[in-house]
Amino acid sequence: MKITSARVIVCSPGRNFVTLKIETDEGISGIGDATLNGRELAVAAYLDEHVVPALIGRDATRIEDTWQYFYRGAYWRRGPVTMCAIAAVDTALWDIKAKAAGMPLYQLLGGASRDAVMVYGHANGGDIAETVDEVARYLDLGYRAVRAQCGIPGLASTYGVARDKMFYEPADAAIATENRWSTTRYLDHVPKLFDALRARFGFEPHLLHDVHHRLTPIEAARLGRSLEPFRLFWLEDPTPAENQEAFRLIRRHTVTPLAVGEVFNTIHDCQALIAEQLIDYIRTTVVHAGGITHLRRIAQLAELWQVRTGSHGATDLSPVCMGAALHFDLWVPNFGIQEYMRHTPETEAVFPHAWRFEAGFLHPGDAPGHGVGIDEAQAARHPYRPSALPVNRLEDGTMWNW
Ligand code: KDG
Ligand code: MG
């Protein structure tokens, strides 16, 4: 089966998405997500200039060889732009192979390891009372696991707290908006939030929290310890993880489970964290970590060390990534949880999909392939809009991590 065309489709149905569509001489086509939030056109250009010309005429069934070709062949290994481009090719080729086999992708991977995939939703509010009410809303929708983020007294805005509750979109301006941050205010406030949540809902629902890379290792250790009475499912990205050794310090001080990896793009980024059992959940996902082919390697390394998967699934990961991730999740033996942020109705119209939500779980559906399509006429109605993620400064103006 030969690849006859490969096209990059950029659209913005409420937010930007980059999609690669690969067509073959047997009339079977597949799509892959290549969205890198705030840097979308860099990946689109990488695909157009350096990947698409080399795809034409290749055997669409040689997924592993194609992965190696673009990884080793670039010479400049790793990095988010390269790995997103490789992921898009890889996802589209798995989609094609599964369609050719007449199977849902999870069957090709080895079949279902569970009935459905537990997901967590995002509850957030300007203050504790509002966040508690939002968690209640998610529990009413059937969620078993909810991430809770809350405004911090004295800070005008903070990560994870949205104007539009169901469809949080942080990349909201062509030039990055500037937020202000105070670790002191944050560290004092977060335990109060989880105290209130456990008082209202007890210990049955899983509760999660994302620190979004904002603490130093010792501050992260303090937060982890102060949250222990509230038994979080996980504490995410407590400190920037390019310094993997930092997690040894955090681990020495707390048994709060840790989740890391949404900004990682290869197995090398997480190798020490996994092999030293410094984390409990690895958050790499299909689009940012080289597609199904590479994510499978990461998950299998993690399985050796009893680290479970918890793939990133924010709104900037398109429904195409979500569909592929759900097939992966249904199969992967060491599955933990899947993040699920709902997409807007405009996005859903562009990307019709087979997956379904029921009682806090998602199932990828049984359509052949990954079960997500693209309506190109709908996509054309939503042209690209420049939009950047915010930046963050300390109260004295020092640049900080957003
Ligand atoms: O593009 C950045 C977002 O994907 C990120 O801010 C979301 O941290 C995030 C999460 O856990 O969903
Ligand atoms: Mg996160």
C-alpha cells in the first residue's frame, strides 16, 4: 500500500489544530494530530517542508521503519516540533493499518485490557466555594475523578482557573498575556481547598491537582506533605522536570503520588524518573511523544517499575489525539487514568469521532482505525488565528514558569 498524498490541515474551531492527512493508493486514508499549542505553524512547516515530500511513495504499512526514518533521519533528534511531526505521521499510519485490517486500533495493539478508560475532568473556580460547587457539577456528570484548581487570594489570575468553565483555553491572545504569581500565597491556600473538598465529598471521588511547574523542589515537598491527609490521586508537575534529580528530594519528604511528563517528548526525558521510581504516573501522550509507536515504548518501560500512564488530554490536544490515546489506554496494561477536557461544539463538528463518555469512563468505539475523522469543509470555515500561551512573573516582576 503506497502513500499517494499527505496534506497538512490547519484550522481554528475555537482554538488552533494542526492535522496531517495521509492518503494511499488503496483508497484508505488516515489522520494524525500535530498540534503544539502556541507553536502550531512551526510543526506545520516542519511537516510541509521536511516530512511530506519524503512520505510520498513510501509503503504505508511500514510504521516502525517510517518512525525510525524520521527520528534517526533528522539527525537533530527529539524536541517538541520534531516529535509532534513524527507523531502525526505515526498516528495516521496506525489509523490506516487498523482500517485496512477492519479493526479498531486497540485490537491491533493487542486488544482491550479493560472495559473502558477512567477519565478525569477539570473543575475550577475563583474561590474555594466556587471550586467545590464545580467539583459537585463534575460528580453529577458521572465523573469518578476530578482535577481541582482554585483562584488564589491576592492574585488576579492563576493557572487552571477559567472564565468559561467547561472549555478552558489558556492560549487566549496573539501576544502572550502576563500573569503574576506568588508561591507563598499559593502554598497557604491549596491545602484549604482540599480540606473543603474532602469535608464535602468524603474520600470516594479521586481528586487531582496540577501545580504547573511552579514550585522549587523543597516547596513541592512541602506541598506534597501538607496534602497527604487529603489523599490525592496525584499531584502533577510540582517542579519543572527537566531537572529529574529534583524528584529525589521531593520523594524523600512525601508519599503524595506524583504525575509528570506532559511536556516530555521522548523516553529519554522520563527514563530516570521512571527507573528510579520517582514518579507514579507518566503523562506523555500520543501527539507530543512521537505517536503510538514511541508512547508504547515509554509505557512498557514504566510497566517495569510499576509506574502507570496518565496521558495529557487538555483541549489543545485535538480530538484526533484523544481518539488515538483512548485506543492506547484501553490496551495498555499499566493504565492509570486519562485526562479529558471537553472540546467545544465547533471542534466536535470538525472532528467527528466514535468515542463515547459514560459514567466517568470513555470508550474509543469500535469503528475501524482510531475512529476520528476530519470534515475538511467545516475545517475551512475556521482559519488559523495566532494565539500564544500566557507567561508568568513573580510579584516583583521576575520571569517565572507559567
Ligand atoms: O498547552 C498547555 C496545556 O496543555 C497545559 O497547560 C494543560 O497542564 C495542562 C494539563 O494538565 O492539562
Ligand atoms: Mg498539566
